[in-house]
Amino acid sequence: MADGETEKPAGEEDVPQTNGFEPVAEFRMELRDTLPGDRAVIGVEQEGEFLWLASRKYVHPKAVEEFREQLERIVREGWWVQNWPGAK
């Protein structure tokens, strides 16, 4: 443990503070044949959503499915919240 850290009781986890609102985030993930610069993934953020582009050359469809599941979990648990004006 680093200096100043304290050990948590067994089973106690960090829980994000949602200030009483339901966590909301919009995201999509799309497979593309190629991406610029031979990249494997590119995140594209615009007001209202976050889009992950993934190269079929490097990213297996099963990985896309599991990544989406993980994103849905972290949003549902309040670990990722979008702060754009007008976000729900």
C-alpha cells in the first residue's frame, strides 16, 4: 500500500457518487474494414454520444461484444457519466 492509504474491510468497494441521478451515457461500437493510420480502434466523441470504431483486421467480433458489455456495466454502475450540456 502507498503511504497514506488505508486498507478497506473485505467486500467493501469504491462506489461512485451519482448524486441521486440515474447514470446515462450513449455509446456505440462499429466494426470497419480499415481505419486511418492502420489503427485498431478510434474513439469519436461528439455531443450526445461516444462512438468506438474498431478495425476488423485487429478486433474480433467477440471482443466487440464483450467490450460493449463492459461499457454497459460501467455506465449502469455509475463509473462513466457524460457531462455534455443537455445530457440526461
